[in-house]
Amino acid sequence: MTGGSAIATPAELRVLDTIRASLTREFEGVFGPETVTACLYESYDRLAATAKVNRYLVVLAERFTRDRLQAIAKAEGKIVTAVPEVLFVCVHNAGRSQMAAALLDHRANGAVHVRSAGSDPAETLNPAVVEAMRELGLDISKEFPKPLTDDVVKAADVVVTMGCGDACPLYPGKRYLDWELEDPAGKSLATVRRIRDDIDDRVKRLLAELAPADVGR
């Protein structure tokens, strides 16, 4: 991690400094200011690398940084969670992994903590995926493709990969699953619905293993 950004504009740096101060207070006693600062600027730079429109980039960087810091804290034993954690990984984090994360989060009702990431994240979510999830009453329009980082893998108990090959690092003590699923990129809404339903079936089976009492929610 680095301690600054060579990409951010002066205006963005001012906003990032405000976010840095807020996150430092939020994680006081867990991480020092240097760790928070480094994670924030690295997160910003990684998101900026694939973004064409930077209008909301600093806001997304704050969300991404917070999630990464929580993952690091769990992986290092600085916080203890009572529920299993699942990470869904696909190539672009714009379709399959986003649907899986939203479906498991919805069905688990807090009994499982869920993250998603992409080995080569896209700029935005697949609109057909957003629409297919909206049909189930799940709004993922405010989600965004996130780069795969070691910290979220280390924090996960179960890592589910979807067509991303060997991009996901392997760590001992974790359960790895590979779901062979059709890529919804460029597909019709009807095809995306079929992929969504396939993912939902798999999510239900996974949830039955991790938190049986929450299946069917």
C-alpha cells in the first residue's frame, strides 16, 4: 500500500482527506492512521484504474476502503464475527458474482456475511443483471465492480469462483468452490434470468450448509 495518490485531482484529494479523517476515527483502536491512509489511497487508485467517469469515485473509494479494512481486521483477528463469510469472485464483478452476493445476502438475512470482487473489474454493472435482480425485488443499482484483493480472500471462510481461472489466491484453511456458470455479458434479459435462477439454486444449497435455519427466506 502507498500513502498517497498520483491520480487524484487537488479537489479529490481534499475530499479524500476528509474521508481519511472520518475512517481514522471509525477504526480507532483497530488500525493506526497510517494503515487507514494507505488503504484509502490504494483503494482510490485501484478503482480509478478502471473508471471512465470519476464523478462518484471518492464515494466509492470510501465504501471500498471501509470494506477492505473490515476484511483486514477479521483476517488479522482484530475483530471476531459470529457468522461465516463468503466471497464471490468472477472476472468483471459486473454480473455473476454480484447476483450471487445479492441473493445470498437476501436469503441469509444476516446469518452470512457476503462480499464480491472481480479479477478484472468492469466499469459498471451489467444493466440486464440489474434489471433481472430488480424483478426479484433486489436493487443492486448502487453496487459497483470491485477489484479482487488479498485481504478479502484472507477474510473469507468460503471463496466461490466463477470463470476467473487461477486469478484468486489460495490460502490454507479456506473452502474453495468453482461454479461453472454462463457469463451474462452481452446476453439477453431472458438468458440473464436463467443464469440468475441457476445462481439462486446454488446459493440456496450453499446456505443450507452454512446456515440451515435461514434457507427459504
